[in-house]
Amino acid sequence: MGERRSPRHRPSYGPLARAVLAEDRAGDDRTSHALLPRRAPARARIIAQASGVLSGGAAARAVARAAGLKTGATLPDGAPIRSGQVVMTLAGDAHRIFAAERSILNLLMHASGIATATARAVRGARGSPRRLQVWATRKTLPGLRDLQKAAVVDGGGFPHRRDLSDGLLIKSSHLSLVPLATAVARVRRRARPGERVQVEVRTPDEAVRAVRAGADALLIDNASPTRARWIVQALERAGLRNGRWVELSGGITPETVHRYRKVGADAVSLGALTHSATALPFHLRLGPVPLSRPRP
């Protein structure tokens, strides 16, 4: 669990590109149509306005292609960037540049904000006695999950479960309907070879009972660093820690990851990476576009 670094293979952003252009009515830019001749060749540079980690470039290039533009001088996703740096160039008709501009910038800003926040969380996890991984969660915006998960990877984190079919996690809401031992036994029968069965716990007693019932991974939810350490220590005292994967989640932010380094967990999962990351600003600078003389 956590070993997969995917999606390093990039998802196809063609459908997303077409959707964002349609949402912005890219073919009906009344201002550009009123100001410019039918064909107005132009070039543009997309420039970072803050330092951070670049992400969303693959999606931005897909939007440019869908709009009929050529891209160049592109930096790879995951690259560190500084304020004032050109991350991409566009070439083509000015109408098409204006049509794609906002969609391209929005994707870059959002994804790069996530990658930058993830990099900050990864720095905060350094110094743990065990290697403490930084994971994303399923708290993503509808339709943007692949973009957001890829941005976490660009920042040095791990995508974690993509969807409900990806992994086995028995949550406290499940346990309100099915007893713990029964729940673990039922899920274990459906597990694939080598697949871990994870149980959400909140107390030392729950953690020990879950492992004794057959769980080989735990999700310690909404616990302070002190309480989380008590839970891990309970497993250690019972001789149940080795070979069990321990994940911490609930209320952790990039700024507070460092407080969990001494817990003895294997991973922290942060919804804040995808639902609360501050956008990284970019802007577009267009080269001069010659206008035809108005008719008298």
C-alpha cells in the first residue's frame, strides 16, 4: 500500500480539454471577433508569477491542441519554477489563443498549487524514524480527480486510492452495521492475492482488535499526534506493529505534517492537498497583433 507511484503514466486529458473549452464558450468570444480580423497570427508566453512546482502542463497542452494551437518551450510537470519563468509558449491564431487562455491558466494554477502544497508536506515529513509518505485522498473535485492526483505525484506525493474499487478499507460507518471481526473476515474473502485489508480506528483498543481480527493495515482517523502515538505504542506493546501498515488522516495540513513525524506511522493522507491548496498564479503575455485598418 503506497508502493505505486502511478499515475506517472498520464491520463488522457482530451475529454477534459474539450469540456473546459465548451464550458467557456470558446468559439463565441464576441470581444475578439469584434476587435480582430478573421486571421491574426500571434505568439504568447505563459509566465509563472510565484515560485513553486509546475503541474497541469499536460492538461494545458491538451487544451491548446484542442483549440488548434501549437505549444513550445514547455517545462515538464514536476519541475521547480520561479517567479517570472516562462513555462510554455503558444502559437497560432489570436482568436484561438484568447479562446483557450483562461482554461489553460486555470488548469496550471490549480494543479501547480496542489503540487506546491504537496512538496511542502513532503518536506514536513522528512526526519521521521520510518519513511513517512504523503498521500492524496478521494476528496477531489468532480471531473478533476486524475488532474489532482497527478499534481500530488508531481509534488512528490502518492495518489493513494483512485476510487472505491481501488483497495479495501473498512470504515467506522461500515462497523456501525457489521461487527469488526465479521467485517474483516468478509472483506478478506474478497481480497485479491497480496491485497491488504485496512480498518479505520480511533482508539488503541480498536487498533489491537482490528489487527487480531486479521487487518494488516490501519487508518488512524482524526487523532492528535499524541493520541496517534498512543495507538501505535499499543500495537508495539502487543507485538502487533511489525508487518502492519499505519496511515494517519483527518485534519492534517501541509503545515502540520511535521507534528506527526514521531508517531511511527507509514503515511499521512491529506484531503487538504486537493480541496484547499492555494492556486499558484500564472499569466499570459501576447505578442503584438497587427490590426487591419478600419474601412472609412
